[in-house]
Amino acid sequence: MPATDEDLLIDDAISQRKSHKRGYNLLATLSLAAGFAAVGWVLAFWLRRIVKSIPLLPLAAVTNGLLVLGIIAFVIAGVLIAGAFFAANPWSRWGDAVSGTCPLCGKRSLRSETIEHAAWEEGHPEAGIRKGPRGVVTLCETPGCPYAVAKVTTPSAG
């Protein structure tokens, strides 16, 4: 039985909330930042020193270009690190607070987020990622409370 649009959105929201709490988003962003920092270090310090040792090369243009590229890579790494701690912080709460109490547990711990489902098309992975339904999902943050509701704003195309 195919899943409804609401079920797809709720499953995606629960998966995003788990990923957010476990810090996977933070780890991925910091890993990417480390990659940019490594590229910046290689360009600005290691490769630049090797190029300077080559005789009869127009050093000013090449070394200045490598230095600028290295600095740009360091700046990108810094922006990624800052963004990781503001947007992907696992200690922050998932979603936006919703007024009211949970219908199942009665606690004021409802959170909502706009979710868009995207997945590979069944049997046709070469077609790329297919966009699915989009909507607002509300989950209860109380441990053990299974309350989840989705309101589809853009239904799936199929």
C-alpha cells in the first residue's frame, strides 16, 4: 500500500528531527569546513612554497593568486563553521514552537516545521531526485509521545 503524502512528510520530519538531535548535520557541515580549510592551507602555504622554488616563473602573479585562493577557502570554511553552530546546532530545538497542548499527552511541547519530501524515483535512479509533497508537520517533543500531524500545502505530482 503506497504511503500517503501526510505519511511521507511525517516520516521525513521525524528523520530530520533525529538527525538534528544526533548532530549529523553539524558533523557534516564541520567536515565540509575542514575540507575547505585543508584546501586553503595547501594553496596558501604548501603549494605556494613549491611554486616559489621553481626558477624562471612569474612568481608575483602565481603566488598572489594561490594566496588569494587559499584565503577564499579559509573564509568559506569560517562561514561554514559559523553557520554550523547557528543552524545545525544539535542543542537547539527542532522546528518552531506551536501554541497549545498536545492532544495525546497534554504537555505544551508541540513543534512544527515546513518539510519537503524528495526521493529517488522507484526503478529509475538515473532520473535523479524527484520532489514530492510539501507541507507543515507538527510533532510533539515529549519523549514517548507519538503525536504527529501533517498538513500538505503542495501535493505530490504523481
